Amino acid sequence: MIKILAITDEVGSNYHRVQLPLKYFNTEEFEINLRPLSMGPLTDEEVKGIDILFFNWTMANFPNHLAVLQKNHGFKIVMDLDDHWDISQNHPSYRAILQYIPRLKDFLILADQLICTTKDLKNKLLQYNKNIEVIPNRIPYGDLQFNVEPAKKRDKIRIGFIGSISHLPDWMSIKHDIDRMMNDKKITDNCEFIVGGYNDINDYSKQVWLRIINLFKGKARVFRTRDIDTYMYLYNEADIVLAPLVVNGQNKAKSELKVLETACKGAIILGSEMYKDKLNYEGLILTDDEASYYKWIKKLVEIKDELPEFITKKCNKIMEQHPFKPVVEAREELFKKIKNEL
């Protein structure tokens, strides 16, 4: 029996990289305990007898304290990283991430094993640690909130943003295209605009969301954020999700998770060409030239009656080519290998 202590919190990265895959581990071979990050630093008592300490991105312990715990109790440290810290200065979390980078790099060096989402991210991490396994993001289609929804036949095509304010620089990058959409009568007659994920938890967040909503000239339907175990239902409100990515290190290292999410709920991505390197199948519309978001919406309005069938074919192909079971098995095999090295 392999004993894993996993540190987690209620954010999307921990949900997809820690909670969700571990939920499907073979319980005859693994004993898994989830421990909230909010409980603070780990103690000697908590790590006594564990084989593997597993966490995504951050720990409440300082790296030197974690190293002492490891020396005293002999467990292995497995760290998962699903994102990169190379972000633009207008990113809402820029200052917080900048302050955390030295500690993050110490964790990367300390870990016995790193897991990341993409080859690009692996290449960025190799200078800190040579033991890196790429295990991509995947979704357990049909289970929990990931029940598969068909493409919807609506009176108006629903187009918009779904996510958090971390995407502000990306979304603002297509302001020109959105302006053109809002001034095109054929588009506004045949489309509704949505914003999903609104959160006014504080004044800063509220002001950022108002900037995003105002891109649609006050004409967007706004859906509030949801807990991580129900967030997928936001995608039920969309037919086309706008997902531009500005060119920076973080976006180049991002996974294709948003494409997989939209496919689950009968919607498609209209997104950056950077997704081309993340997917083997062109199951989405790819765009990067200045006006093409607007042009693509014009084209989709022209095939409005056939759009559900168009979307369904793309969604089915994406789900077929990106199964969940292999990523669970890859993690299980990796943890077994680490246990055998103890």
C-alpha cells in the first residue's frame, strides 16, 4: 500500500491536478489523504508514515522546513506544476506571483519528482529539476459535473468569455473585434453575449469584471462564478467561447483544458493559434490575425441553422481523442516507481 498525503485547496489547478485524478486511483494499492492548504504548515505528526507528499504549485511550509521534515521521515516529494510564472505586468496576479517566485523555485529544486502539463512547460523547468514527467490535463467525461451535453439549438448563438480575471490581458486583446461585433447588426440580431465567472469578492475583482462586461456595451448576460465542483455548468450557457491568448511564457506553457471543457458541454473555442501546439486534432477554430475573431463570428452566423451539427462533430472528436483513464494510470505508475525507489 502506497500512502500519499496530498495538499489541496479550492482552486481550479488543485482540483484538476490533485483532487480529481487521485479520486480515481486504485484504492487497493493506494491510501490517499487530502489535506487542506488552509490548515497551515505541515507538522511532524502529519507526515509520519507517509510515502509520498504531493502538492500543486505551493505549500504553507517554507522549503527549508519541508526539507527537514523529509530528512526526518524519509518520504518523497512530488510537485505538480500546471502553469508558468512568466506573465505580463498587467496580469491581475503579477505582484503576488513575482513575490512568490523565489520560494517556488526552491520547491522545484527540492522536489524528488515534478509533474507538469505540457512539453513546453517541461522545457522551462528542466533548469531546476531533471526528474519531470509530462501528464496532460484531461476530463472524466460523463462523471460528476462533467456530464456530456449536446450542442444546443437556440434562437440566438451565445458567444462570450468564461473564466477568471486572470484572463483579463487575453480578453482585452480582442477589444477591437468585440467592438466590430457589437456594431454589426446582423451579429447582434443573431447572437447573445455572455460573461461567465463574475466574482465581486472584493472591490478590485469587481472593477476588473466591470471592465470585461463593458466590452459588450452592457448587452452581456452575466453569470456568477461557481464552486470548483460545479463550475462546468457555466459552459452550458455558451455555444462559442472566446479564448484569445496573448503571447507570453505562461500562455505558451498552458494546457488545452479549456478546449476539453467546452467540448464536454456542446460548445467550441474560438481561440489563439497557440492552441495548435496543444492539440493534435483541429477540433476548434484557430485564429490570430487582427480581425479574424470578428470574421469567424460573421461566418458562423451565416451557418446558424447548421451550427449545432457543426459543433457536435468537433466536440465528439475532441472527447474521443482525449480520454481521462490514461492520465490516471500514468500517475499511478509514476507513484509506484517513486515508492520503489524509497
